[in-house]
Amino acid sequence: MDEFSFIDSITQKYYRQSSLIKGIGDDAAVVRPVNGFDMITASDTMVEGIHFRLTTMNPYHIGYRILGANLSDLAAMGCDPAYYMVSIVIPKNWSQKQLEEVYSGMHDHARQYQMDLIGGDTVSGNELVITVTVYGYVPKNRSRYRSYAYEGDYIFVTGHLGDSAYGLHLLLEQKKAENRDYFIRRHQMPNPRVHFAQELQSLKRLCLNDVSDGIASEANEIAQASRISLELNYSAFPIRPEIKQYSLEDQKKWVLSGGEDFELLGTVAKEDWVKVQAAADKTNTKVTNIGVVKESRNNPQVLLIQSNGQKEKLKRSGYVHL
Amino acid sequence: MDEFSFIDSITQKYYRQSSLIKGIGDDAAVVRPVNGFDMITASDTMVEGIHFRLTTMNPYHIGYRILGANLSDLAAMGCDPAYYMVSIVIPKNWSQKQLEEVYSGMHDHARQYQMDLIGGDTVSGNELVITVTVYGYVPKNRSRYRSYAYEGDYIFVTGHLGDSAYGLHLLLEQKKAENRDYFIRRHQMPNPRVHFAQELQSLKRLCLNDVSDGIASEANEIAQASRISLELNYSAFPIRPEIKQYSLEDQKKWVLSGGEDFELLGTVAKEDWVKVQAAADKTNTKVTNIGVVKESRNNPQVLLIQSNGQKEKLKRSGYVHL
């Protein structure tokens, strides 16, 4: 493949973001800061055979999904997505058509948020690796840190938990199941909660973390960073009835450590809970109160309260790719 | 390897850049724009077996060099380096110690410019892939584009050409040679011309491109972007005497398309040439006038004038990794 003609093919003919001064076409991209806003940036890498397989996803999904993982990081900071950069390692057995489909998946997802592709690198190698770096703007001092949980906060989560892992399970087992297409779509084309988080930008304090490695892992990150404990009621968890049909063991595998739901886990002052509900309504997002934050400076932890009232300590057993 | 303890080991205990609000440790990094400055960002990916081999470089050099490639992009935009982000794919046969050496090489190079490591991703895979994204600040509207060359401009290049490719040649052929260590060091630990480019920030117009794929390629990029022609005098090229001992054919292979010298190729108005020389003096950088820019709107090209006066068209035959 000719690198130059490929770059030409992905270069945008116009910029969507007015803050973009120079996109693809020089040694680097140039952006103009937006007055009163901080800049947010994050990076995610996916490797064929580890994070995706062509047996469970087509190239379009791969592109759509990796940008989704990055968008989810931006949502978890409460910011407005602006640009993305793509570095890709291309193995010889990948065709130009497949590659274009990867970019098409990213492009379609990016367009939903008026994001511009501003650069990257294309090199050859033995396995497909895609690294996407994203950039966004957040009103000054309104970044949503994991360390912002306080005693007495309501804990909430968006959407449903376990959908993506259950969708992957259906794909891998090639099983027939009720609403199979819905769960598979949730796995292949995740839709991060960007609009919901944007709608909450006026809130002075909000703790957010995105569910990318499983809620067990993310809840522990919040507990550690905020030096508090999270008490989660399993019976309040938003879990689809199709998943509830399975044994508690199977359910928990998907729900607690399945990962990649790309929902938001957050905590908010009790008096601001109505604002979270209003933002959810306005952006057509399901949001569920699943617990409360407890003081625990010396022993931050996550406790899961079972339906029978028993408490168990939830370890950071989330899905760790490495 | 435990991902969490590894991340802990590379997390900085303090920030060097006052504009950095949040580095490693949340869903994304947060930076505060600097008044009157634009932000620059670029990304480079290197793959084991394609861009480096452990037979010609140790892990420390690999880290030092990939950050160097990125710094060179920032230099070519005329900006002040600020932060970097590292996404790495780690194969099973790499030890934690080797990995730490890669980060150590990046860290030592970054420290020279007070850069902060602000995030990234670590995943497993079958071959080592490192993607570094860098960020810097440039005074508003002072980015150094390839499209900024004008008729009558002096063309200049920093340092010496061909050193890195000749160093690699010595390594691969395991040859004894005069000043062998110098050339090998130029290959393994390139030092991009950041300070020189910073020193020129007061110049209103300056065209810069960094020599990463070979000057033949970069000169053509300037010609195309600026719609002009570059006439380069081969006899004026800064080439070390050790390289001049070889046949013209060998020389040209290293000098024109060897790539990865990470020097700067630029053009500047004739009346500003003294300022370029002054910046070179002040930053202890060699700079050489190697030609002149000619009007050529309808047929942008690069002409190489031989010692005997003959002109030949220099094609974009630079070293293309893909």
C-alpha cells in the first residue's frame, strides 16, 4: 500500500472544530485553546487477538469500538470531545479495504461528536495494533476526578451492566438467545455517555469513572483515590432480565468484571441527585442509584451488599487486559 | 507483570510543567492552556523488527530514540515541548527490567526539556510496539509550516546529514571505522534541534520540516506544500569526511534517503538568514545554507545541483517505513 495515497484518503476536506488550526498535513497538529476551558487528553491501545478478533467483530466495529473506549474516557472527565489521532500498525494480511473500514468505523463514531481526525502514524508490523489519542475541552476546574467522592454521596451508574460481556459470550458460544442482536450490538458498537456527562458540566463537584474494566475495578479506583468506601446494593444493579435468568455466578462474571460496558460510575452529593436524574432524562440515559459512600479514610474498600443482606468485599478483580 | 504496580513505578511524584493540572492517575490527563500560545501535538509509532532491533540498540536507546522522533516533530513546528504520553504493547519475552530501561531512555530525554509523562496505555501482544504522543506550546500563529517557503528564500539544514544511516550501516556490518562510536551514538541517541527552533520563535515567518525520512522526502514535502521549487547544491551539503570517503552512490544513499538524522530542513527570507545564524551560534548548532527557493507554482519540484553543475530531479525516494 502507498502510505501517501492512504493518508490522502483519510485527510478531511474541512475542519468541524473551529479551534483546530492545522490538522493532518504537517509535522504536527495545531489547536487553539478555548478561553475558560482546560484540555483533556487520553490514549487507548487495542491489539488483535487480545482486545478483538475478526471472528467476533468486523473491521468497522473495531474502529467504532476503539474510538468508543476513548470517548468513554472523555465522558468520565465530563468534557466535550474535539479531536482524535490514530496510530496504526498494519500486518501484511490486512487489505486496504479492511483498513478503510476501520477508519470508517472511527469516522462515523467521531462524527456524532463533531470530532476531527488530526494526525497519527501508519506503520507495518505482524499484528494489528491501533492506538487512538483523544482530545477534548472541559470548563476550567470542572474535570470529574475519581478522588471527588465524599461521605454521604449517592453512587450511581448509567445504562445496564454486563451487556457487553454477555454479548461477547453469545458471539463466542454462537448461541441463540433472546434479544441476541441487542447484546451483540452493545459489545460491537458501544455508545459512551458523553452527552449525559456534558449535561452535568454545571455541577460544581461530581465524581466519575468509566466502566471499561468492570465495575469492581472502577469502584475500587474511586475508593482508593477518594479514601472512602463504597457500599453497593447488588439488588439495585441495572441488569437486563435476559442476564438475570442465568446463575448468580454467571451474572456476576458479566456484571462485576466483564468490563467494556463503557457506562459511567459516579458519586454525587445527595442534594444534587435530582440534577443527575434531570440530566439523564434530558439525554435519554438510564441512571440508577446503586449505593452510598461511607467514611473510611484508613481502610478504603468496596462492599457489595447481597440480596440477603450479607456484605462481601469486592476486590479489584476487574478484567485486566495485561 | 502487574499492570498497577508498573504504572505506579512510572508515575511522577511531581509535575515539571506548571500548566499540568492532572497527569497519570485518572481517566485522562488535564492541562491548562497557556495564554497567547497554541498547542501542538504529534504521534509516532515504532515496531520491533521494523524501526529497531535489539541487535543494534538496547532498550534504553529505543526509549531515548522514539521520544527523539517525537521531539523532532515538535522542533519542526518551532514549539516548546511540554508533555508526552506512552502507549506500549509488551510481548511475553520482554522482561520488566528491559521495559523499565525503555521508560528510562524516554525519561532521560524528556527531562532535558522539562517534559512530564501524562498517561498512556500498557497492553500485551506478540511484538513490541511503542506509540508516543507529544504535546507542546508555540506562540500564537508562530507554527512553522511546510507551506511557508517563498521564492528567494535561503534553504538551510542543521547538523550533518547521513550520520544516523551511516551509524546503522556500521552496526549492521559490524565494521571497524574511524569515529565509529560517534556515528553509532548519532543513530542510537539522536538529539533533535528543539533549542535552535525555540530560539527562532521571534521570527514572523519560517518554514521548517524535520529530516526523519531522508532529506529527499522532506524537501519534496516543502516543495509540494509551498508550491515552489527547491534548488539544492550537493557540494554545500554538510557531510562528515568519514562519509565522503565512500563512493558517491553510497554517500547519497545515506545522505539523501537514509533518514532519521532528526535534523531540521528550513527556508527563510534572505534578510532573516543572519538571525538563523545567530540562533545557531547561541544554541551551539551547526547550520548550513544549501540552496535557494525558486518560483515554480505549476511544477513544484526539488532539483539537486551536482558538483559538475548538472541538475537532477530529486524524487520523494526517501526512506518510507511502510
